[in-house]
Amino acid sequence: QSARSHSAEVKIPHMRVSDGAAIQEIYSFGRKLGQGSFGVVIEVKHKGTGKKWAIKKVNRKKAGSSAMKLLEREVNILKRVNHEHIIHLEEVYETPKRMYLVMELCEDGELKKILHSKGHFTENETRHIIRSLASAIAYLHKKDIVHRDLKLENILVKSSDIDEANEMKLNIKVTDFGLAVQKAGGSVFQSICGTPMYMAPEVISAHDYSQQCDVWSIGVIMYMLLCGEPPFIASLEEKLFELIRKGDLCFKNAVWETVSETAKQVLRLLLRVDPAHRITANELLDNQWIT
């Protein structure tokens, strides 16, 4: 199966209903999966099919207009993407008070939690995750969509298997497209967004930046998967930004002795300070370490 496989767009049903009771006729609500500042994610079961989903339920008033804009942006992007490693949006319901997003359920939660409990992943485990992630990001970039907030918390795990070598094979899904933007090809933008630890140097410097900022974030994620800690650490944001702009990678931790030189070279390509010399998501898919 090709890393670049993706299928055509599907029409996502978007319905207005009078109140939440109408939705409870279709889905039975189960456990709470997560809580945000103005919404909640709940596991639900479709009464007709018995299939489980996750519903993101957002209170319009609590969210306010700017957060609702982000949510609408996310919905618009999710309606236009269809990829095995991007979270699937099944349908949207709107009531006067709330918005409900019915999404694919990822039983195993955030990649961040799994990393935390494991300490770090092996090189093979990491390769499997990064291949899936690169495939999703290359697909988005081909559609001129830039995620802008890639981080461990925004990668969910649908399921996990243990292979014959006793290594984990995770089926991951990229989520949280609230900060994502679609731009005409090659265009650049200047707003600062994202999470500091994962932020590319050109984003920090508020220089023009493009989809290459996602590639930097893939590098930060790969580094963290391999050793359990971020490549750049500082207690003050200013100091952190300084380290990121320098981009000096350290492989001193004993863990790195078990990591191949090829993998370290991939990290150097992903975490190139100059975005013009940074590898693209597509090039990453063709890199010998991935293939």
C-alpha cells in the first residue's frame, strides 16, 4: 500500500436541528473523552449501526466568536480532506446553542500519553509513526493546506498492534485543524501561531513562512519519539526561541547510541533552520530511512 494513497472527497452531512434531544435520538452518549475550555468530547454509539464515534460538542456562547471561527475553519478543512492518517469527520449538527462534530473515534488517545508511559519509542516504532505522519502532511501540502499546530497532543492513536519483534505499530490520525489554513500555492503568511516548543524558527522570527513550518514540527515530534524529550528546552520562552533559531541539535543522551546515523541525518534535514533548505514532506516520504 502506497504511503501516498488517498481517495476522493466525500460529502459530509451538515444539519441544523432544534436541540440536543434530536441528536440523542440518533446517538447514545457514553464516557467523556476530553474536556476543553468551551466544549467536551464524548464517546457515542450510533443507535442504528452500533458503530462508535467521538462527538465534539461546543457551546457557542462560551466559545465566543473567535473560537467559533476556528471551529468553522476546522470543519471546512476536514470536509475537504480524506486520508487514512487524518481524522475523519462523519457529520456536523448545529443547534442554536451548540455545534456537534461527529468524528472518528481514536480509542487509544493521544500519542503524547503513550510516549509518556513508554519513555521513548524504538527507531522502528518511530519510523512507522513518522511515515504515517509524513504521508498525511504531504497530502495536506498538496492541497495547499498548512496545519500550523502539529504536536504530540494533536496526533491521536486509533489502534495499536505489537509485531513479531515485540515493537508497537500505531495507527495514527492527525487532528485539530483549528489553526490550519489553505493558501494559494506557494504563498506565505506572517501571523504567529502554534505551540512554542514545536515552532519553526521562521515562525518565531515572524518572517514569511510557508508549509515548511509543518516539516519542522515533524522533526520536533520525531526527536521526541526517539528520546522522550524535546530538542530545544529552556525555562524562559525567550531563551527557547533563541535555541530554536540557532537550531543546534544535541544527541548526547545515552538513548541516541541505539539510533542509527541515518535517523539522525533525517532529523538534521527536518530541523534545518532555513526553511528553503529544509526537506519537504514529499521528500521525506522518499528518504531511504522511511522507505
